[in-house]
Amino acid sequence: MAKFDNHPTVRWWREQSTNNPKTSTVALNSDSLRTLCLDAGADDVGFVEIYRPAIADQHAEILTVFPPTKTLISFVCCMNRENVRTPARSIANLEFHANYDHADEVARNLVKAFAQIGVRALNPSVAFPMEMDRYPDKKAWVISHKPVAVEAGLGHIGIHRNVIHPKFGNFIALGTVLIDTEVTEYAHPIDYNPCIECKLCVAACPVGAIGADGSFSFSACYTHNYREFMGGFTDWTETIADSKSASDYRKKVTASESASMWQSLSFKPNYKAAYCIAACPAGEDVIAPFLSDRKAFIKDVVKPLQDKTETIYVVPGSDAENYVAKHFPNKTVKLVSSGIRPQSIQGFLFGLPLLFQRNRSEGLSAIYHFTFTGSESRRATVTIQNKMVRVQEGHLGKADISVTADSKTWLGFLGKEQNLIWALLRCKIRVSGSLKLLQAFGKCFPA
């Protein structure tokens, strides 16, 4: 211990720590902190206390990653919206990634600045506003940035599920930095939603992921827009494995698709659309062209995206497959797997609302009781009614059909590694009720 006490670094800290404001636990002045964040390169910023009820579902994970967290600093960085709006998605993706890099630099600059004043800080991640907050089986990010940004007064979520800043619109990247110190004044949500509900995001979306009634299809968006992320990559690698030869592979995957996947793997993943962001006219700095001449705005911004000849990736038997054929005959439909395969029963149940196909469920009204046994025991009730799905813990209500399954066998069946008929014959899966209801269930969640 004597050797430790005499270490130059230890002696330095102990000598300078007495009455040093850098080691003080006094709350940071919110105005000064805001100035610091703007000087670091953020375009707007807000502060949220860790125990804000609206982000209670994130408390446990945040405190696991950074236990001393007392304040979340939420910030936005603006994009060049004209780059995002061009039908040339290579340009849009460069803008996305350049803005991502800038936002990450802002976060790193803040962490360094905090270190100089004795404040502990962590930069968990930065994300684009169209980030997928949760993926089946695991969280996409340490922090779900959108609800934090809303609580920090940086906007509200529009019908396209992106945060719309009151000034900059949805042309922003979101970032969050965690610090171990309180601030003198915390932000709160703004009192209106910048979304003007013009439904241009509905019109521009090539897969119909955004419903005019406010509904959203995670599956449709994920399968196409995120084709060159993990799910699409998984499907692509299996296509390679299933191909008998190089010529057989070329029949399934075009040269341009292979090149595009290579670019995403070698550099950064490319978004196939994100047209919902491109078409959005909301925000004080953005809305003028739309209000001045709506027809011209639609002609110049929305129509080029709608008329673009391109390949649209959809899951066979999905609502998106029908939507593209009906609304965009100029676009080529390609049937693929979403690449989403639950690795646990928890993942299966969590993913049901995300993969649900509303239109495929039309006319179906049934209560399903699931009992899973074996390595993962679980009981759940799935209700499909009025083109909506609800998943609840335990067995609730009177079941129209009951399914009891060994958990590993069920997951194998979902992954097409287990034959349903064989599983039924071996009693690894038992069904009480009409098998037609089980078939109807499957149509609502196509693979």
C-alpha cells in the first residue's frame, strides 16, 4: 500500500482534489451545459433525469451499462435534406453516414470535455431517427434514442415513427450521452407535435409500411429498407449456401445486388428507401416549399421516389407483396426472407406484433393459448381480432385453439428445421382445436 500511496499519479490527484471544483458534486448549470453541447457541434440539446417515468423501461439497462448515470443528454445534428431527398439513394446514404459520423464526433467531444471538469460520461451510441428501437430477441441499442429525445423537448414522433424536430424537421440524427451529475434544469416534451399529418410518408413508402390510419408494419419496413443489414445479410448468405453453382446463384441474385451487398459489408450498411424521411415537409425550416406550392412539392420531392424503377424486397404472402403490386407496378417485387428467426420463446412472443400482417388477418377472430415446455417454459395468450394482435402472459379467456409445444421443437419449426406433421406425430407439438385456425395463424405471420 505504501508503494501505491507514493505513486506519482496518486499523489498528484490527492494534492489537487482538496477544494477542487472539478471533484464537486454540485449540479451542472443547464445553460452553461447547453452552450457546451452546441459548441461541441450539436444543433439542439435537452436534458432528462435518469428516473423520468417516461423512460422507465430503459432504466435497468442504462444503469447496468453506466451505474452512476444521473442525467441523459439528448442532442440532434442536422442533415442536408436535399441529399436525403434525391432518388439516388447512394447520395442519401452518404449523407446519413456523414451525419452519423458528425453526431458521434459530437458525443466523443462532449465526453472529453466532461473528463476535463471531473464529470464521468459515457457515449453509448448514436443513431439515425429511423433506427429500429427493438429487434426480436434483443435490443438494437443500449438506449432507445427517440423517447429520450421526445422527453428532452427535441420534438415528437410523427406517424412515420421518426422524431420530428420543431425547427429542423425529421432531417436529424439523434445522440445521447450519459453523465454522472445532475443539472440545474431539465427539459420536458414540447406541447405540440410538429407532424402535420400530410400523409406524404404514407404515399412515398414503397412497401406500405405506414398506414393512413396510423398503423405501422415493422416487417415490411425491416425487410426492404434494412435489406443490407443483419436480417437481409442472413438471408443472402443462405441464398449462397443453397445455390448449386455460380450460375445458379446469378439466377437468384443479380450482379448489382451482389455489389450493393458488398458495399454495405465493406463500408457501411445502406438503406434501401427511408423515403418517409425524404418526403416529410414538417418543421419550421422545412415547411415553406410545401405550404407555398403543394403540387410542386409533391412533383419535385414525392413523385420521383414513387416513379423510381427499383427492386422492392418483400416476404412472400405478406401485406407488402400485395401493396407493391397494386400501388407501384413500375417497381419489381423480389420475394425474400426477412432473416428474422427467434432464438427463444421470449423472442417469438415479442416478435409477433412486429411481424403481424394486418390484412392477412382480415375476418379472423380467435384466441390462441400457447403452452411451451422443455428448456423454456412459458404460457401465453395471443388474440387476433379486428385486424389487430395482442400478446399477453398466461392463459386468459376461453381459447378457440390451444397449442402445447416443446420449446426447442417449436423454434425449429419456425426456423423450418422441424417438420410440423412429424412434430405432431411425435407429440412434440399438440393442438387442441381446429387446425384451420393454426393455418390462419401462420398466414398472419409469413416467414
